[in-house]
Amino acid sequence: MKGYVYILRCSDGTYYTGSTTNLELRLSQHQNGQGANYTKKRLPVELVYYEEYQRIDEAFAREKQIQRWSHKKKEALIQGHLDDLPRLAKKIWKKTPPT
């Protein structure tokens, strides 16, 4: 079953990332306040990006990846600035173990 990952821009400028098997229905649900609690409080929302996958589990995995991204990294993806994505990745610093 096909799946989609999508990004919505909410009325407060934040982004919401989700996945679905029916993009048109899900967008309608978000706009009608029947979507996620997050978007319900930030209407109206606008679809600004989506990707299509052959299977919903692939879309769900991509959703979880994008959800961890910063606002700036999501904007680079939305604008098609794919070369900027590695630079915008969050730096994870490992603690040095005590000696």
C-alpha cells in the first residue's frame, strides 16, 4: 500500500510532519480540525512538502526521521536545498568517559 510523508506549515509558522496512505483525505481532516491535536490548535495549515513511497512503513520511517530535524533543516528540505541538509544536521556530542 502506497504511503506519503508530508509537512504542513501551521498558522503560527511551525511545521507538522505526518504520514498517511491517503494524502487528500488526511489534509482535509487537518483543515477541518479532525487531524492531530497539534494542527487543530494552529489552523489553518498549508501543505508545503510531501514524498510518496511504495509502502506506508517507509513513509512512517521517513516521518520519524524528519520529525527529529530542526526548523531550518525542514525549511531547506521544503525549498529543495538538499545540499544544505548535512550542514544543518544537529550535532550530537558524546561525553568523554571519566578516566
